[in-house]
Amino acid sequence: MARTILVVEDEPTLRETLVEALESDGFRVVAAADGREALAQFRGERPDLILLDLMLPELSGIEVMRIIRAESGTPIVMLTAKDSELDKVVGLELGADDYVTKPFSLRELTARIRALFRRSEAAIAVGAQPTIVDLGRVQADLGGHRLLRDGVTLPIKPKAFELLAFLLRNPGQVFTRDQLLEKVWGYDYAGETRTVDVHVHWLRSQIEEDPGNPVFIHTVRGVGYVFRRP
Ligand code: CA
């Protein structure tokens, strides 16, 4: 599944260059031209990484970062000008993960991005998340891609497991059916949102004590689904 990068840059030529370069690197890219649009895209698209110019109209990059950091730990790479040392320091203190100074080479930038993805994956593997998640009736073995009951592996479709693992890794976050299709099935998946409902229905039949009255995977009416610990 393609990772999504949000590019926030008000300068049109640079924004387009970044979008094209990252897309040709295999990423899914969404873009924003000012601070307000950046927040809207962040909340709507839930990107895996944000490339954030600090000098922006509407809402400064620093303000955008402050707001995003209050809501999530999504990796952020700042794009800074040479003469904005102070912004860079403030940005790093606010929780930016890395920065590049303009003008930068695309090769350097994509190397930074890949390094950040490797680090965040390593953090997950090393135990920010347990490998086996106990759900009472069943245990989800995230590393082994298995669903277990009393130590016995239950048959499960790969996509159903990926959906479960995605929800487990993002507890308390509500996702729309479209977002789940994108995150689990891939952005180019031309399926219907009903696919998500069918998989959730099946997962509930496996993990819930009473599938009609779920305690793990909840329906948020008019929005989508959320995983919560009872
Ligand atoms: Ca700018």
C-alpha cells in the first residue's frame, strides 16, 4: 500500500516539483498551498508524513505544526530558508522530525524521507506496539499476520487481517470507509466502500463476544469505524 505524503508549500513551481518527484518515487501525494488548507488535508487524508514549508500564507508553518503535534505524532520534515535559523529551532522544539534548508536537492530530500519511514517502522517493530494484541476471545499476532484462538490459527483473509491491524495500530481514531479503502486496499483500489462493511462484519463475527453489540470495532454513524479498547 502506497504511503501518503502531504506537501505544504505556497510556491507553485516548487510544490509541483515536489509532488512530481515524490509521485515518481512511488508515494501517494496530496498538496496544500497555505496553512489552513494544510490542516484540512492533514485531517482529511491522514498522511503518513508531512513536508512542511515554514513560510506560509494564512497560518504559518510553525502554527500548523503546533496544531498538528497536538493531534498526532505524524512525522514532519520542515522546509526552511537559509535565513530562518530561529524558525528551524522553534520547529524542532515543537516536534518536527527533520528539516531541509532551501535550496535542497530532491535526492537529499527523498533520502531524509526514507530514513524517517525506516525509523518509524523500527520504532513500531521494537515494541512501541506489542506484537500480540489480546482481544479476549482472540489474539491478533501483528508480526505473524495471524489471528489466534487458544493458540490455534484461525483462517483469515489477508485484507481482513490488514484492516484489523490498521485499526489496532490507530486506536481511538475514527476513519471513514474511503480512508480505510485507501489505507488498507491501496489508493488505486476501485472497490466500493461496501467492501469495508463486509470485512468489518466478518471481523466482528470473529473477535466480538456479541457481534451485534461490538465492544472493539465501533460504527460511528455517518462517519465510519473506530477501534476502542473496552
Ligand atoms: Ca513559502
